[in-house]
Amino acid sequence: MISLPYPGREDDNKEPLLNYAIVEKETETQVVKEHLKEITSHFLNRYSFNDIFSKKKKYFHKFESRIDEVLGDLRLKTEDRFRSIF
């Protein structure tokens, strides 16, 4: 979890930015954590704090392609990964 400063507040109030991945049991968690950190970094570089706090969920819909790019075939089930090889 990352704490973001809420724009316009004088005090130290922070708002959480949560990200998570639902993966299969066999997936190595350390690899997933590294990808989530990279996705978070891209997200925070792409959007301002004001956008993050003021826009609706559909505003960020275009970011899904960036997530797919970072995750690559990790977003697929194991059997689908094998199918994509052949």
C-alpha cells in the first residue's frame, strides 16, 4: 500500500493507493510484487494526484493496456500461456 498526500489538505492526512493481483498458486509472488511496483510507478507518473482523487474510475480505463504490457503473459492462466507458445 502506498499513501498519497490528499491535495489541498494542510495536515498530514494521507489516502491509500491499493493494488493487488489475483494469481494462481504456482505463480511466484516476488515476481508479481515487482510487477505491481512497476505498474504503480507508471500510474503515479502518468496521473497527477488531483486526477487520482477527483476523476471517476472510467477515466483510468486506458491505463489497462499499460498494465497488460507490464504483466505480459502473467495475466494469462497457465494453460493459456502454453497455448500462446504454440
